[in-house]
Amino acid sequence: MTDLYKESLELHKKFKGKLAIAGRMIIKNMHDMSVYYTPGVAEPCRVINRNKEMAYDFTFKNNTVGIITDGTRVLGLGNIGPEASLPVMEGKALIMKQFANIDAIPICLKTKTADEFSETVERLEPIFGAINLEDIETPKVWDIERRLSDSLSIPVFHDDQHGTAMVVLAGIINALKVVGKNKDGIKVGMVGAGSSGYAITKLLHFYGIRNIVCFDSKGAIHDDRNDLNKYKKELAIINESKFKGIINEFGEADVLITATGDPKALPESTIKAMSKKNIVFALTNPVSEISLEQAKKLGITVFGTGRSDYPNQINNAVCFPGFLRALLDLRIKKINQKMFVATSETIAKNVKNPKPELIIPDVFDKKLVPAIVSSIRKINL
């Protein structure tokens, strides 16, 4: 056990978790009891009964996010179950509170199917201002996300998809400045077609990058394959070059992005075949597909990972606190790709002078959250 893991274990045990519930008022006497509880509380109940939207004005719904998982795909740990996923969900809630003053409640569900999961969340809708889906296996999570987006009157955000995609796009925007290229002429390989790979491919294409090929374990995803689910068929349409080979045969790429869970998913031969002045984002945690030492040896111009001990951490924490703050403050009902692009561009702009080892802003940059909220407000006027 490393020192970091040992320290984490000791502190989690010491504090018995990372969250607690705190009241906004203090009951000092019986008058306070009468106002905050019965009989006084009956009046806001009556107001909300006449107009359910008033729950945003009279309850914590206006600032509360449900972080909901079934523990089937947690970090690099896989299907560890709802109980074991709780420390991660608590951490997510802690970040939301510290960086965006959001009250988030972890809910780890003992469910097996997309229907069970969705039905449970639908019943919980009244207490939340937004939903953050977290660490759910594919393809189940896509079915859940689409069903809930259609059925709920509050926004449904999936950080493994949407958050990762936004931070990757922000990194690509700045990395292209560093290498002196633009989105119109670049060739991109996306290795991995899970939640992150799917969303990254879709967002890069929406942003205007046309030459993108997404790879799964069997090779390029293309129209002639007969083993694709409905989500991978969407990625096949994006493969406008009609490339049909495996990743080892993919040459002259300007950008390679990997989100596979497999530290060996990106062959060195493919990196060596890249164009000059290239970009590689190796996102698997805790062991990235390419190490920093390998990246330097292979001459990668701009290298990013999901690791905090390497430069250019592609860290969702620069994104999701501000994005969820915007969803709550603006009372947005449905999220869309325009919001994602606005957020990515805002994150990118917070790095004033991008460099090979500086393309993503510091997660502690206090300007990020209000800047993201402002950017989304502008496109929702």
C-alpha cells in the first residue's frame, strides 16, 4: 500500500466519511420551532401545493443535486457495488460543495437493470434541482440517461460522458494553439467507445472536427460492421473517412485520445506513425495508456492524462462544479451540446497562454465557476 492510499484510508476512517448535513437556521426557542416546523411550515406547503415550481423558492431543491450510481463502473475499479462506490460519490459531493457551493446527496442504488434504476430516480425527482449520474456501466448508462432526460423536468448530467467530453474539448482547443493547427484539417483517433469515448467523439464532431475515427476492442467503428448497438451506430456515422482497420494501422493522426480502462490499448507504433506536432490524451486511471516517460521518449508534443501527478490533468473537476451551478441557477430543464461547447471554450480561455505542459486551468481557479455560469447564461437568453 502506497503512502497516499494509506493516508486516504486513515482519514476516511477518522472522519467516518466526507459529508454531514447542516441546517441553515438554528432553533433557539419555541417560537423558532413554530416558524420552522409546525404550525408555520404549513404555509410554504400550501404555496407549493398550488404551484410545484415554488419548491425552488421555499426548499433546498434550488441548490441540491442527486449524485446517483449503482456502482457498476467505478473509477478504475469496475463493478464494486453500491456500498463500495459511496466514498467516490461523497468525494464528488465534497467537490461540488467546496467549488460551487452546491449541496449534493450521494445515492447508491441496489439495482440491476436500467428500468429499476430509472424508475427509482423518477420517484426521487421532487427533491432535486438536477441529477448527476455517476459510475454506471455501458451500455446501460446510455439507456438510463436518455430515458431520464426525456421523463424528468430537471436536467440530467452524466459526468463520465458530458464532463469528460467538455474537459477534453477544452484541452484540444488549447493544444491545437500550441501545435499551430486548427480543427478543420486535423485527423483524430478516439480509442475506446464507452461513456467517455462516445461523448468525446460526439462533442468533437459537433464542434466541427470532421475526420474522427472511434475504435473499440474490435477496431474502427464503421458502417459495414454488423455487431454495433444503436449507440455505436451513431459513432459509425461520424467515421466520415470510412476507415475500417485496427488502431495499429491508423497512421498520420494529429490527435489520439484514449479512454479504455486498458493501460495497453495504445500501441507505440501508432504514436510513432502520428504527424509531427501531435497531441495525445491518455485518460485511463490510475495507470494511463502511455506514461509521461514514454510520451517524452516518443516525442509527443502535447501530452495529457487523468493523473494529478502529471502535467495537463484532464480533470473533470474544472468542469462539473460550474456546469451544475449553471443548471441550478438558470433552472435549465434540458442540457445540450451548445452548452457543452460554451463550457469547453470558457475553460480553454482561462488559460491565457497555452504551453505544451499547460493547456488546462488549475482546478482551484476561482474564476472558473462564475465564468462557466456566465457563458451558459448567454446562450440561454
